[in-house]
Amino acid sequence: MIAANITNIIEFAAGYALVVIFLPSLCFHTFVREKGWLYRICFYQTIGNVYLISIGYLLAYMKCFYRCSVLIFMVLIPLLLNLLVRRKSVAAFLRERRKNIKDIAAGVYGRRKLRRDLFMIGKDRVQNYYRENIKGNLLELALVFLVMAFVLYFFGMYKFTSAAYGHTDEETHLYWIQSLLDNNIFPVGMYPFGLHFLTGVISTVLGISAVRTYLNIAVFSTFMIFLSVYILLRSLIRSRFAALGAWAVFAVSDIFTTVTYFRFQFSFPMEFGLVALMLMLLGLISYVKEKENTSLWMFILSVFWCFQAHFYVAIIAGILCVCFGIVFCVRMLRDKMLFKVIAGGILALILSMLPYGCGYLLGYPFERSINWALSIMQGDYGMETLEQQYEEETEKASQNASGEEKDDEDEPEFDLSKVHSPEDAVRTVLEMLASKTVSSMFYAKIILALNAFALLYGLFGIIFAKEKWQYLIYVFLALAWAALFALHSCYLVGAPVLVEMYRAATFLAVFTVPLLAMPGQFCYDCLIRCGVQKKIADYLVLAAGCAVMGAICSHGAVKKGRYFEMTVTEADMRVCLDLIDNYKKETWTVMSTTNDLSAVSRDGYHYEILDLLDKLEKNKRKIFIPTKYIFVVTEKNVTQYYDSKRKIDRSNVIDFTVPVSPELARQDLDIPEEGSKGRDRLYYFQRQIVMSKLYYWMEQMKVVFPNEISVYYEDDCVTVYKIQQDEYFLLNLAVDYTKSIPAEEDDGNGS
């Protein structure tokens, strides 16, 4: 499993580099050839994602999302465009190669010399690249590599070692991706499809499994998030090791609570949208500083990308743009670029709304989570998904059974009318910050002090320094943090909510990183003013950063909190992935809970356990499944959903199970009609009964068809049976499972 997952991650990364970075670089290299390589990669990435999303909408609305059409638009057209733009240089290259071939044929130019010349050309390019971009930054790159290794280990461990969903939303997004590949965009309504198109396009171009790709994309997403945060930080902070130290503290330390980074482990559109957010700020800041149109276009395209990533990302982008405009409006007016930036933002907004406008004209409603977000803004703090509602109701039922009572309010409330002094205000802010986002009051005090320091240091520099740019950046960072903190705290004070609190906490944590760099930057500035050489100042800041990291590690203040939310058993997904990889399409059926439907919908068939039990309870005499193979997922130790959180290593999965039993199998099961809303509630609230009935049905099936049934997969909780049948002589699955249930007087002997 680990090898397969890592291979898939590498394949996706290679596809991303090809489609999103390399192909755009062929067409747009001339516009940014004077820029640094990191800026160029960011520029190409912005163009590549916007083009990919736009083509995705075009093909999906035309119901022409096939591999051939995707390859034409995503690979062939960019290559042809590159040939058209660079036709003179391509012609010269071809003439030179033709001359070489003629010389080789005539014996004038030997093959050995040709190989040597090509080798020297490649060697010169590598050496030039090394001298320009790596030679002076080896130590920094090595440290970045070490921090990123920890990031991949910590946030990627679940995806490296597991196949199952880590959160209920993953199942939903995978279903949408599978529907997209079947030319059914927006199966349940309009939603930002940036990550869905990315997954669909790259898996289609490479011809790899979209299911496994989406399940593993979180590792690549987290890598890109942390990389983009570091790239932006390096553009904001002059001291490279101050920036690196702040980034390392954010990645490694336990300053922030688990809710701020829990979702980085999984494949979600909002988190990947942070990449677009970082590149939007990079483009905006670069344009205002250097006045180059390429940066303006990076800003415009990144805003479009933000809207297609997630609506919360778009809201945060708008808030950050307002904060930037407040701080830099005088400078932008003086340089006659304010109206260009505003016009660019409006253009990006119009372009980003076009796909939704087309969808509206085609009759697509908005997806229900958009309505949920709107209800959050109106003060209805309901659960996010149907599955979470099930978990809440189940927990209430458990508490009622045990006689425990739950407080009416889940969240702490802060009454601002009781704030009568600056001391009260500071204390309230600290308590709000420590309630959900920061792991302790001590860390909350540090972060609030750093924000105040950034603001005061920036204002001091604006007043007294000759070069004010860097100090304007500090004021912007302080103002942006304050705005995001206010956004995060709306729920806590009963104000209208724009972004759900836990999501806002993630954004707030990310934009705390520049504040963590302020002490190192201040020390660096002081050293430079005292006449210390830049190189020595850099290494002194690095030494201080290493001391801080050493203290964090020695005191055990390293990130520890990792968990996943149980949605489907590991056995379910392992079997589904194995069937997708190794069995011929449409020759097999998986009989299991609804959760597997998203994974198998394009390769095989899915049969609901409830459909089987419903027909058995109604005494249907014939039940057939017309595929050669049937895989039945049974649970001998049944998963419980009173608490969906499990340890990342799955060591406590068995602790949240109950064994099947004859008593449970005898209980009545009121199964709603097929297609009824909430029908799969039974898989959560009465799962023990469902799985007990299925268990004894399978026991009777083994008696009736002993030669056709074998064990395909088994672990402590789950047994998957393989039923092989002749497609022309189908097995009748309507067996009386009650015959396998022990008599009541034998129940004490176990099943």
C-alpha cells in the first residue's frame, strides 16, 4: 500500500509539473525570462491552473470530457502555440540538427563528437543554473528540505499508509470527480471545481486512477501549501533565515491547535486554495513594488483561481486585498497604479463568475454546502455535512442513554459589553485566541505581542526611514492579521459570520507566520545598522533560530495531534482499489455500505446492503446480481460512530466496535424506501443490526454455495467474501439467513 501510494503521488507531481508548469513555460517564458526561477515557477503555475480550470469547464459543459479532448486542449494546443510563437528559433534549431545529420552521414561530424557537444551544452546549463540559483543558497535549501521532510512525514503519514477516507468530505469530492469524468459536472449543484478539474485532468492525461489520485493528492497539496507560504514569506521578509525560522516554527511547533492544521492531512479544495492565495499576494506585492505587468496578470489570474478553489478562499482574498489597499493606497495613487489594480480585480471577479453564470443558464442550482455557508453567515451554526449531523445525533442518543447532559452551548461566548478598559480588551482577545486557534495562553500572548510589535515597528519605519517599502509591508501584515482575527472571532461574540470559525482559524494560523519572523528580522536590521556584514548577520539570525528550534524540541513542543475521522473501513477501500487496478471493468459488484459508491462508480457496480436486507425482509424469492464476481463486505466487529475520531496509526479502531450477535440479527429493521432521504442513517444508527443480519446471511450463503464463496480479505473487524458465479447461471441470493442464527438458548455460547 505504501509503495503504491508513493508511486501515485510521484506520478501526480510529475503530471502537475508537466501540465501546469512546463507547458505554460514554453509559451510564456519570454515574458519572465529576467525573473528568478521561483517567480517564474509561480507565474507559470498561475497560468497553468487558470487554463486547466477554464478548459475543464469548457469540456464539461460541452459534455466532452474524454482523454482525447483533454490531451488536445491541455497538451497539443500548448505545444502548437509554442511552435507558432517561437517558430523562427525552432526553424533555426531544426536547420542546425539537419546539418548535423548530414555531416554525420558524410563522415565529417562523428557521433562521438555529437554526444560530447550535447553533453557539454547540458553541463554548461546545469553549471550556470547552479551558480545563479543554488551555490549561495545550499544551506538554506538543505534546511528547507529538512523542514519539508517533517511536513510530509507529519501530514502525509495517514495517506502514505492508508487507503480509506480520512474525512467525510473526501467521499463527497471523490463522487463529484467521478461524475465529472462521466461528463456529469455538478451532480448535486454548482461548487468551485478547481481541485476537481486538477485531479480529473491530470489523471486523464497520465491515464492513472482518479480514485487513487484523489485519495493521495493531500500529500502533494500540503507540500505545495507549505512551499507557497515559504516563497511568499521570502518575498516579504528581508532576512532569509528569519523567514526560514518562522516557517519552520509554524511547521514543527505545537503553537496552534489541531483544528488549524487537521485538514492539511486530507484532500480538500479549500486548503489547496491557499496556494492561489499566496500567489495572489505575491503578484500584487511584486506589481506595486516593481510595476511590471506580468505581476499584475499574476494577481488577476490568481484571484480567478481563488474563486475557483473555494468561496472561503475568495472571501479571504477580498479581505487581504482591502487591507493591502488601505496600507498602500497612497503609494499606488502616487505611482498611478491604484485604478489598474482595482480594474484587474474587477476583471478577475467577472471572469471567475462566468463559469457559474453559464452553469446557472444551463439550469444547475448551487450545491447544498453553499447554502450551508450562507446559513452560517446568517447565524445558523449547524453541522457541515449530513454525516456530521448523524454523528451529533448519535452522540446525543448515547448521552441520553447514560443519563449525562450536554451543555446547551458548545462554544464559549464573549460579551463585548463587559469590556470597559484596555486591560479587559486585551484579556478578551487573548481568551478568544486561545479558545480555538492557539494551544495555550502563553502562545496567545506571544502572538498578540508580535502583532503589536509588527505594527509599531512598521509605523516607526514609515515615519523615520528613508525607504518605507519594507515598513509598509509590516503594517500590512499586522492589519491583515487583525482582520483575520476579527473574522475568526465573529462566532465567539455572536456577530454575523463570513467564514466558519474553524476554517477561519486555519487562515489565521497561516498568516501568523510572518509575525513569527519579526524578531529575527528586527535583529537582522539592528545588526546591519551596526555595520555587521549581511552574511554574518544572516548566520547570527540562523544561530538564534536554531536555538529556538532546539528549545522547542527539547521541551517537547512539537506537533503531536493527528487523527482521522472514521467514514469507511480500511478494508472497504483497499478492496475497491484492488478491484479497480486488477479486475476487468464492469465484471464485478461490491456489496457494502453507500460509502464505496464514490470509488467504484466508473469501474464496477455497487449493491447496497440495505437493498439486499429489504428484499430478504419482504421475502423476495429471487435476488440476482448479474456480474461474474460479487464482493461482500461484512463486519464481525461493527464500527461505531458515537465518536468518529481515530488515531492516525489505527491502533484504536477496534476499541470503537461491537461484535455481531444473534440478538441484534433478530431485531426488526425499518428500512425506508429506496431513494428516501437519509436512508443511509441506518448505517450509522443501527449499523450493529445491519451488519449482524448481513453476517448471518453470509453464513447461510456459505452453506448453500460452499464452492462459489471464498475469503478475499480479512482483518480484525472486516471479512470480505468473493462470490464467483457463471454469468449465464446466476446464483439466487435469496437465502433464509435466519437458519444460521443460533437458537436463543444457545446465544450465550457466542456466534
